[in-house]
Amino acid sequence: MSATSPSKPAASPVTPSPKPRDNVYSVGPATQLLTKDVGEIHCRLLDHRPVIHGETRYFIREFEEKRGYRELRVLENVKNSISESNDPVLPKCVDTMQDQLGLVLKTLETANHTIHGLQQREQEHAKSAAEKAGKEKLCARWEAFLKEQEQRRLAVDEEQRKAVQRLREQYAEMNQELAKMASF
């Protein structure tokens, strides 16, 4: 038997296509110009290094060369004037502040004492007003109680008067009957 089977045809070697293929990566003159323009646009829009270097050089020239450490001298003068004013002025200010704070503290203590007294008087007044209102309420209840008792007393007196009247009439009838019986 042979290596190839009779039902299958033999594999043919790969044959090149009749058209030549264009290279995808080939660079033509138009592509080169386009790439160059894109590179320039990128540098102008997105690359900020030249601008930053220029600003840095300007800043250094402005503060080191033109001004000649003028700000440093101004700061040293301010520091010297502050230290000169701290020596005689600061202790005076501290002493004055302590004296004034003492007076303010005394004034606040006096005001606090006065307000405390006013508050106590107000509380006493509120307490006496509450007691007075309680007494008035109690008096009103007492008067209502006395009126109720007076009405009850009048009702009991009326009932007792009627009972006495009935008993008198009953005894008068009994006397009349007894007199009738005694006369027979």
C-alpha cells in the first residue's frame, strides 16, 4: 500500500497568488509629511517643556538678578524692628494687660454677685406668688366647701322642720283621738 490513500488526492504545495501584495508598512512621501505635521502639532499642543523652562528662567532672573536679594533685606529689617520693639514694649503690654484684666475680673465678679442677688429675689418673688396663688386657690375651695355645707345644713334643717311638723300633727291627732276616747 502506498502512503497516500486512493480516495484522497495528494496535497498540492502552496502556490503564490497571481497579484503582488502591497506592503502595509510602506511609507510614502505623503505619509512622511503627515507624520511630520502630527509631530509638530504634538510638540506645540502637548509638550510644555519649552514654556516651563522659559518661565523658570524668567522667575530666576527676576528674583535673583534684578532685585538683588531686596526681599531678604526687607525681611531682616522687619525682624530687627520686631525684636527691638519686643524688648521694651512687650513687658509694658503684659503689665497693662494684667492690670486691666484684674479690673475686668473684679467688675465681672461684682456683676455676677448682683445678678445672683436679682435671681434669688426673682425666685423668692415667684415662690411667694405661687404660695399666694395656692392660698387663693385654697380659699376659693374653702368658700365652695362652706357654701356646700350651708346648703346641706339648710336641707337638713328643712327636713328636720318637716319631720317635727309631721310629729306635731301626728301627736295632735293622737291627742284628739285620746280625748275622744276619754270622753266616751
